[in-house]
Amino acid sequence: MDTQALKHAIQHSGRYNRKGFESPTQRAKALGESYQSDLIASIRENDFTFEEGRLKIKLAKSFGFCWGVERAVAMAYETRRHYPNEDIWMTNEIIHNPSVNNHLSRMNVKIISTRNGIKDFSSVSCGDVVILPAFGATVQEMQLLHEKKCQIIDTTCPWVSKVWHTVEKHKKHIFTSIIHGKYKHEETLATRSFAGDYLVVFDLAEAEYVANYIQGHGDKNKFMNKFAKACSDGFDPDIHLERIGVANQTTMLKSETEAIGKFLEKTMLKKYGPANINNHFLAFNTICDATEERQDAMFSLVNEDLDILVVIGGFNSSNTTHLQEIAVTNNIESFHIDISDRISVENNSICHKPLESDLVLKKNFIPHGKIKVGITSGASTPDKIVADVIEKLIAITK
Ligand code: SF4
């Protein structure tokens, strides 16, 4: 499919909006009322530190709502104000944050339902308003909405669009896109739909597996079984790994994306030699600024001699999970929660989600005596939720 031509047709249909409806001042006011916190503002001013009694809190120097999320949420709210009576749909959760999604649901902004893993667009009628979330939508979904003559409100973050341009460039020059990401994540599903031939690798170990195959050491059947759900239709590793370009889901661990890019570049250099490398390898780092800043701030935070760390963000939020990974690899006891209700002040307990695990209840998670707690939050977490968590920690340590 000519994805660029389709995007052009949609954007010039007269039924497409990617700027929103209100002025920056109106937007900031509406968001501030719902999501900002005076407590967090004062902690920011106090060098990201808060102390009361035996509790000391260090906030990461960069955390919470990023520019792209703020913009997407604001556009969703103003869409409802602009279309007070119309049916409004979202192709997915606007961002990975339960409180924001519940808020939108109370405004009767509905998420298109899924049946047996497939989205059911039958409830969307001709002319309905449909919001595309910050991490985008697939090209097939966009085409369907275009054919249904829906009003499309596109909140896709420009960083995500940049990844789409990258894989479209690979497609144009007949390179296979090696996408560092989670093959089932909504953003990567969208990116896959814009790519030509592609292979999604989850981590460095999978990239090494691919590199091994490129060097002629792999088994084709085993390779195809391993990546069966993570490659394009008709993918043949003997053909499609000769010319590769790297792209990534915007919220992956930056250091790992860089390591994967360098590793694959070295592999192609070894195989084809420096004189031919440009015919066989294209690199492009599409990690967004916000993800990078939050990860860098987390690397500083883990050096703060903390007793425990609380990481706040949706359980399906990729960038939050990577913050939790940084805590784990630095051997700091850390608790990933999505909302402040996971903490019980009465029982001094926290119901948290360790990496790759179900929820676990930890009793007496705040020990006696002085305690230093690090806190960070993912790009889809409003300050207000971070403030609610801090209030609970204050209550427990009183
Ligand atoms: S995390 Fe990055 S890519 Fe995602 S919405 Fe925020 S700024 Fe955009």
C-alpha cells in the first residue's frame, strides 16, 4: 500500500484535524485544573526534594507527562467540548493511564471494542468523530475511518510520526526495517503497518540472534518459529536480511536501542565490508527526547542512596516499564504501581507489579526509622497522581 498517498488523501479530506480546537492558554488552563499539583510544583522548586519527619523523598529530575501526552490528552478533552453531542470514539486508550482514560470515559468518549483480538468498527457510523491516540493508529484503521467519512482527530505524537517516516524511507529504498520494540504494542503495530518488509526485535539478545543468522550460523525454521508473529508477511531471512535499516518504538530503553544499532552495523560491516555498508545498513535513532530525559533522570536517581523506589505509571506503559527495569538492574527495591490506591496507609502495604509478573502484595513496605524514597513516573502519568502517592507516604510515616 502507498501509505504516504493515503496519509495525504486523509489529511486533505476536509475531515482531518491534528491541531486541536482551542488556544494554548485555554488548553493549559483545562489541563492544569485536572492534572497539576501544587505539592509537586513546590518539590520541583526545592531541588526535587521533600522532607517531613523521618521521610525524605527524591523525585527524578525529569518525570511524568511529556509534551506529546499532554497534547494528546488536551486534544481529546477539547474534542468533546467542540463536539458536545456527537458520538466520539478512540481507536485505543488515548495514553496508557487508567485515570485519564476513566476521565474520558465519563465524558462519553468511547474506545472501539475488540472481539477475539480484532477491533470491531461496526459501531462507528459514517460521520462519527474518531480520535487517534498519541501512539498512533494503523494505516488500515486510518483507511477504514477515511472510507466511513469520519472526522479524524489525530493526536499522534510527532515523534511517532518520525518513526513512520523512517520505515517508509526503508520501504522506498528496499531495506528491511528492524524495529526495536514490542511487537504487540500499539505504537509498534502502527509502525509495522507503515513499513514494507520488517522484523521486530524485543531486545539485544534477539538482535544477536538475528546477527548470528546474518553471519550464516542460524537455522531457518527455528528463526521463523521464533519471529513468526514479529515479521512481515512473506518474510524470508535469507532475502530480507541483506539490506536492513534500524528504527525503534519511541519508548524503548535508549541504551539498548543504541547497542542494537551498533551491533547490527558491526555485523553488516563484517559481512559486506566498509565500502558496501551504505548498501546494506541504515541507522536511525527514533527514541524521543522525553523518553531519553526520563531514563537519564532515572540513572541519576538510582545513585541517590535510596532505600526504596516507587515507579508510577500504567502497567501497559512501555516507557514506565523501562524505568522500572533501570531500578531493578541497579538492585534497588522498587515498586511499580499505576494509581495511588495501590498503597494502603492503614496496613502500610503496597500492591505492585514486578517486571514480567502479576500483582504482588507487599506488607510493611515502609520500614521503621528514617527512610529515603525515590519516585519517578512515566510519560503518561499526571503530577496529581504522583502527589497522591506522596501524600500516602507522608501519612504512613507520620
Ligand atoms: S513518550 Fe515521546 S513519543 Fe510518546 S507521546 Fe511522549 S513525547 Fe511523544
